Amino acid sequence: MKRPLHTVDTSLRGELPPLRDVLTTSSLRFTPSEEKVVQAMLADYPVAGLGTATSLARRAGVSDPTVVRFVAKLGFDGFSAFQARLLAEVEARLQSPLLMMEAKRAALAGESGVTQYLRSVAAALERTESLVPIQLYDRACRLLFEAKGDVLVLGGRFSRNVAGMLASYLVQLRPRVADLGPLTGDEFDRLIDLGRRDLLIVFDYRRYQSDVVAFARQAAGRGVPVVLFTDPWRSPIAEVADVTLVAEGEAGSPFDTLAPAVAQMEAFVAQALGHTEGRERRRMEALERVRSANGVTIGAGPQNERTERDNGV
């Protein structure tokens, strides 16, 4: 029996690329009829593949044998194995810390728990490097600096911390950057003023947040370009995003790690510096003068001068 290209091993969920990525980046050559199956899958992923082989064939407008040949070309022994892989993805996408607690408790027990966890994060970071081609970072950078209006940064309950860090970096590189923070009615009101001149950068990882998804979809509907930072299972925002940057989040813990997300965000900033052509220097110098004048940092400005006088310096 041939060895499947894509085995269904739920213990390795974090290491398996989503089938959506396989369908969009595969080097396999599909026949015109098989391409119809690919398009049907991508049009309603993963739901299109969760019914019967016959229902997928009807969606695609092809015969049942075409679907059978399609899944075989992907390396599966049959449609049931193909569907099991899709179901494993759905399960992984919806995993909560409570569901993962028992599965990962043993790995965290004992004195080696810290070491094992840190190694799992390092492995997740290494996988992240291979998930996104450099061209996508360049495209995101172009959108950042081509935006003539506002750059809004948004994140979910945990990922908004990463979003806030990015906003703090970007304000040093260009004007009109705002961290939306937790979404309220006032933030949704901002949608009426947004358009093609603006840019929305969103962080949304599995257990995706409904208000963040709603805001991004509505912004995209108004013509706002969207850059999405997400996980391999992809937030629903990926359907409307202009650029999607994927970071691995699975680690040896019931909680997904944001370490690769932070590293990816900082890598994006580093890449953006290469697109500024030195223009950021004048802005950063001006910011430093403002900070110095107001004693924002230790050892700078009026507050430091008062301290030196009080100490008789």
C-alpha cells in the first residue's frame, strides 16, 4: 500500500499544514475536473469536504470518481481518510485550554516541564519561519507605507497585547497610527470614516474573537486593506485579508504560545525598516526631543534635571 502524503495523526496537529494551504500551494498537477474540486473546497473550506464524496462532487459539478482520484492524488487512501483530516483540523481549531489540559498534563509534569515547554516554543518558532514566504512580509510593508490615511491596529483578548506592541513600534516609523484596544461601540463608529487610504492590521488566533472578526470584515467591505496575523488554522478574517501572516501557536502547554507571534511581529517591523529609506530617522529624532523635553524616560529632560539639583549635582 502506498504511503499517504498527509497522514491523519492528531498527536501531530501542530506540525500538519492545513489542507487549505496544501490546495493553494501544492506542486501537484490537477486535471481541469480536479481543479473544480479544488475551487469547490476553497470556496467553502472546510465545510465542502465534511459531507459525502457525492455531495462534494455535486458542489464541484464533477463525477464521484473525479473526487476519488482527487483525494488519492493528495495522498489519502480514500475519502474517509481525507475527511478525517478535515475533522482533525476543525477539532484543533476549536481546542480550548480546558480540552488540552489533560492531553498535555503529563508532558508538563516533573522537573523537566520548563525545559520541555521552552523547547516546544523554540520548535514552534522554527516552524513559523517556514510558514510565510518573505514576499508576503514585503507586501505587508508596502501596504503599511502606501496608506495615506490611518493605520489601525487591532487584536483579541490576548493578542491585543501584541497589537499594542506593534502600534508602539509603528508610531516611530509613520504618523497616524492608532491601537484600537478592546472594541467598544465608539471603535465600531470609526468604520464610517475608513476607506481605501487607510490600513487595518489585525491579530486573531484560534478561538477567534467574534467582534474582531466583525470589525475586520466590515472594514474590508469599506475598501480598507487588511493585514492579518493569525495561526495555521487561520482566522475567518483570512477570507477578506489582503495579506495573511501565519505563526505557529501550538506548544507544550494547554495554552497556545504567543512567543512566535511576537517574534513574527518584530520581524515585520525589522522588514519595514528596510522600506523606509531612512525617512524614519527624522521622525524618531523628533520623538526623542519630545520625550526628552517631558522627561518621559529616566535620565532625560526636566525630571532628571530636578533630581540632579536635589542631589546637589
